[in-house]
Amino acid sequence: MKQDFWIFLCFGQSNMAGQAPIEEQDLNVSDRYLSMATTEGPDRKLGTWRKAVPPLCRADAHLGPADWFGRTLIDVVPENVRIGIVSVAVEGCPITFFDKDQNAPLIAKEERDWMNGILNQYGRDPYERLLTMAKIAAKDGVIKGILLHQGETDAYDSQWQKTVWKIYCDLQQELRFDSKTVPLLVGEVVRGEYGGICGHANPTINDIANHYPNTYVVSSEGCLPCDDYLHFSSEGYRLLGRHYAQRYLEAIKNHQI
């Protein structure tokens, strides 16, 4: 049944795409955990479901938080429920790349070849690709939550918070989901006490829940970085994914969803 297929939209930058090695333990995935292909690739066809074997975001991505978010939920939801992920992430991007009202001229000015290579996979409009794939996914299931991991680039003032909330509202209006039953989960970056070079973004990230309804911050406590101190290690992503799942379960319990 459609209501037994829970869809989660995931977006952000490099940590949402996933940057850590995929290990043997990451390859054993339940048949009830699926991922929508938001790009073409040798192991995926745009706009179709595939088993959620990493990498989820794109064929050239790696292990990320969404992997173990879904696995954790699968272990606790009723056996008739399936989980589906729709993930679009652009490494190094500002939050404005997902703002439909200002992203076009910003993306047009992008000069970094590696960034353009990623943008090209999304038709040079990450928001539109996320929206289009979400509409396809919603034909099969029900949107249950939105996960964001972005902020290393620009989560340093209230404007970032306002843009994040605008994107959520744009998605809500176009996908027509009930904002009271679809929480926004915003993840912390690598913490400063672990050497995280963008840890100073976390105060702004943590503050967002104070300003917008049904918004929850996902802790990165215990989620250790890899040797660049910007991205998480494989085990760090696994733990972060569990934190996203736990926070989601807390959110729906709070709202009796």
C-alpha cells in the first residue's frame, strides 16, 4: 500500500553525498530499503527505484548518513513498511544552490570544473532535480521527512536559516505534504572538539530549531572525522545516520504522527 512506503528527501553538500569508503558491512541491505536514482549511472536509471546499496546519492559518491538512517529505521518500523530515499547533494555548494528563486544565476557563474561536473549530473538545477524525483517517488509512497546536511560553506548567520526554511516551504507547497507531519532534520557538521574545521557552523545550525516549527537538529556527537577534518569517517557516517533516525523517531513521537 502507498502509505506503507515512507519517502525521505535528502539534500545538502559533500557530507550528505557521502565521502567515506564503503565497507563490507555497508553492502548488506534489506529489500525494504530503496533509493531513487536522481542521476544516471552504470548501476542506476534516472527516476527509478533501486535497492539502497551505497552509494545512494550518485554512482560516483561514497558512504553517507542516509545509508544508516534507512537501515536504522527498517529495524524498528513495522515489517510491512518500506523506506525510500531521494537524495540530491552537491559537494561544496552554498545553500542558495537549492533556492529555486536565486540558484540559476549563481550556478551559471560557477567556474570550478569539478563542481560543474556534479551540477551537470543534476541538469544544473539541484532543487528542480530533487523536486522532480520527489514527485515521482510520491506516486509510490508518502513523504515522511526531509533531511538536510549542509552548512560547512555558509551556515554562519540567520540568512542561512531563512534560506533553509524557504527551501522547506517551497518543497511543501509544490509537493503538498502536511508540514505538521513532515519534520525537517538538520545535521550538525564535524564538531570543533574533534578538530572539525567547520565546527563553528554548529551554533547557527543548532539555533535553527528555535525559529521554525517541526525542525530538529541532529547531533554529530561521537561522529568522528576522517583525516581531512571536514568529512566524517565511515563509522562517523554510520553513527550520524543512526542519530538522524533517532531524531526522526523522536519527532514523530512528539507530534504523535
